Amino acid sequence: MTEPATLDPARRARTVVASVVEVQVTTGTDTTRVPCLDLDGAPLLVVPTSAAATICRARRSGLRLGRADGLGTVVLTGTLTPVAADLLPPGTQQAVAAASRGRGPVTLLQLVVETALIDRPEEATEPAPLDLDDYWSAIPHEVLARGWQLARHLNAAHRADLRALAAGLRDVPADAVAGAEVTIVDPDGFDLRLVDRHGGWTYRVSFAHRCDLLAEVADQLASLVASYADR
């Protein structure tokens, strides 16, 4: 599995920010989790309109964004500013619409980042400040940031392919596999969990080469499925 330490701090930070889907916000005595989208390193929060004014009243806001897989925790501070949805790129507008569904009236608040810090779970030292020029110029690692989205897509839209792959790994007929799902995707491979008549199993499937782009992961998966289908 790819070691997160191989990424420089700025790229690790951007990868964490790009992967977060929810953040915790506090207004008065109430704490809630709201959807969070990545706008090229500047988090965009989808908050209830009823709470937006209170949240914006703070002169400075801080967001703590973390992962438990070694990439660390990022702390961004700055000012939350309302953003009009129709000024966002089409893809972001679609993501906002999906995140807002069923939530009633919402307001979009973008964090104007003024400081950025990053730490790692295994280090007890204080978070290290990041140079903002380095932070803005860094490119998130696509697979580490969005691999979970690919796993969700595969589990929803490619069940038959995953069952065929699972059957090949177990060396059993496809109809002997009751279900299979991808649980983890990273640059070096993925974990496939399956259930058959003998119980539950998890296989670690390695890619032929390290993948830094989701398109490369998709190609590797297609090749693996085809190789087992031909057996």
C-alpha cells in the first residue's frame, strides 16, 4: 500500500481537503455535521440557511479535516464567506445539488483560507504550518482523495464484474459467490470482500503498477476482470 509519507506536506494537505465530504460546525451550543466540497483547496460548506448568519458572524473560522489512514489532519483557518451557487462551475453545482437534497434551504459558505497546518497521527508534535503558495500549487493525489468514490461506483454499477473477479480469486463458479464489494482502493491495489457458501473472505488485489490517476485504476480493474473471465 502506498505510504502517505511519500507525499510532500502540501500535497498531503490538499489530498486530505479533497477527500473530505463532511465537516463539523458549531453555532452557539449546537454542533452539527454539514456537507463539504473542495474548491481547489478552499472548502465549500453547505449549511442550513437558518444557521449561516451565526456562522459568518465569527471574525475567524477554523476547520479541522482529518483522515485515519496516515495522511494526517489539516487545520485551515480564515473567513467564511457566502457564495452564489450560479457562480460555481457546472460540476460543482451538481455536487452542491446532490449534497443539498432533502436538507431544506441551504447557504454556501466558502472558507477564504488564511493559514494552513498539517500533522500526522503518529507524531506528537504540534501541527506544522504550510506555505500557502506551496499549498495552492500542490495537486491532490487523485486516487488517495477519491478512491472511495470509485469503490462506491463499482459496488453500485459493476456487481456482476466484481462477482466474476471474486469467483476467479476463489476458483469457484460465479454463481457460488453471493456477493462481492470493493472496500478500499489505493494506488497499489484494492481490497475485495466477498461472501460464498463457505463464509466471508477478503482478498488484497495488487495492480500491475502503481496508479496515480483514477483512470489508471479503472484500466487495471478492467484488465483484472477480463483476465479472470478468460479462465
